Amino acid sequence: MKDFYQGKKILVTGAAGTVGREIVKQLHSFRPAELRLMDNNETEMFFLMEAYGNGKNNVFCFLGDVRDRDKLEKLSKDIDIVIHCAAFKHVYISEYNPFDVVQTNIIGVENIIRAAAACKVKQLLFTSSDKAVNPTNVMGTSKLMGERLITAANAVRTDNKTIFSSTRFGNVLGSRGSVVPLFMKQIREGGPVTITDKRMTRFVMTIEEAARLVLQSVLISKGGEVFVTKMPVVRIPDLAEAMIKLLAPRYGYKPSDIKTVEIGAKPGEKLYEELMSDEEVHRSLELRDMFVVTPAFKSIYQSIKYKYPDTVSKIIKNSYVSENEKPLNIDELEQYLITNKVLDNT
């Protein structure tokens, strides 16, 4: 991977977000020729400048919004790879602000596609979400539309050779707004730990794993695919129990002191997580570490051969849904949290 990224010029949108920062961290270690980082969060961009400098080590930080096509086109000049992370991601807030979500998550994707095409960028990767699969809310629907735009961009290109693809992942443990920081706060305060529904299951991955998936997807993308990483599954009550067992002593409590309370699922919240739908199964491939969902309209992509290293199977029989996968048991979950240092930032 280092050989691929070394010497490349790369633009990362949403660079100040949880996954964006980790992508920047990993990319920086590969010694690219230039990293251009863009986000509309002034404070977090200031911290990125403090961490990497502005102009030092070929890292440049810019304030900007994906709604601003001119800014995107300016930043895309002479760029080899664009990694598009900028988005509204919170389901509940998106439901109350649907028009803003359209502007950022849909029109913003169109803008980055047009900028990449105009500047003849070699590759553009869009970071999507499990909520794009059979969406039940505005945010998920916007992410699905983003995926469709990215895939379709490969069909309408003319002399431009830009490769457009997407990567789809589940819950990133420890990211802002995720359940882990919430459970941490509740345990630190002595409980109770609130669980929406005891039947709930989720695919999980660490911030480092999410960033690595994105960077690996760029390496093997052909155009129009959606990459889906293979992830462990957890039951949310088990996650709460494991975190209580590990964290309660740290805050001066016995695990038995911290109670859990079931409060009911939020509107639009699924009991399980879907990363690949029934409809997508027949056009997907299985690789060693991920699945590849190829475009539905194959006839448009006749010149693209969807062949990948580490292919396990060209035939998949079942959709990838958390309720159908074996979850980690409590011991395995504790070890996962410890090994990946998920609870270290407390």
C-alpha cells in the first residue's frame, strides 16, 4: 500500500472528521507528494494544522464546503486521488434537516464528481454507510443516492479516465456520536447505561480498520463498485456488559454497581444492520477481507473487467446482515476492545 500512495497528490474532504483524520494519519505515513485537506469545521482544521503544519511536509489545510463546486475544483487541480468523506451522518438530525442533507450528501457528491472529472483526477472514492442499504431515513437515502451517482459517473465519462467507486462500512467504534463514547460517559457517571433494544445487533470496526478499508479499496477499484468490508458482529447488550466490566473499576465502581436500562429504539432505527442487500447478492464477489458489489447495469461497463486479487468466490448466496451472522461472545468482545484500544481515550 505504501508503494501505491507514495508520491501521489491526494485530496481528502471531511478531513477533520473521525475517519477523515485517521485516513490522513495513515496516508501521511506513506509519504505522498502532497496532501490537501478540506473541511468546514474551523476549529478541527486548526488542530489538523497544529498536528501537520500548513505547507510543512507537503500537507495543506483548507476551509471549504462540498456545496462549493468552485472550491472543490480549485483544490482538485493536479490531484491524483480524491477521498470523499465529507457528509452529514447523524440520522436524527438529518431527519429534521432534510434539505440541508440533500445539499451536502447528494449535491455535494455531484460537485466532487464534476470537480474530479474536470481536473482529470485518476480516482475518486466515496465513503458510504450501512444505512444506504434498504434505507429507512433521510440520511441513509442520501447515502444511497451518493453511491448511485458515483457508480453512474463511470458510465457518463467520455475521454476522462477517472475511476469512481464507493466503500460501505458499519459502526465505527469510538467515532463521535457512536454508542461507545455514550456508554463511556454513562459508566463514568455511575450509570445507568441506556440500551435502545436488547435484540439489536451491529457490525463494528475500529477507526483504524475503517480508514484501512478506504485506502485498500482505492488500490483495487475498477470503477462503479461498492466495497463492503467483512466485520465482526456484536449484540448491543453484550457491548454494554463488556464495557461495564472493563471500565467500571477504572472509575471506582464495581461492575454490579452499573445498571442497564432498555429505553426503546429510536424512530427509523433498525434492530439489525445490512451491508449487502438480497438484490445485490447476485452481482457481488467475495474477496478475502471484503465483498465487492458490482454495478447493476453491467452492459454500460463492458470495457471494465471486475477481477480482483484474493478472490474467494464469484458466487454469493446470502445477503450480509448482522442478525444472520454469529456475534462475538463477551470474552471475544472484551479482547477485541482491549486489542484495538477502543477504550483508551477515556
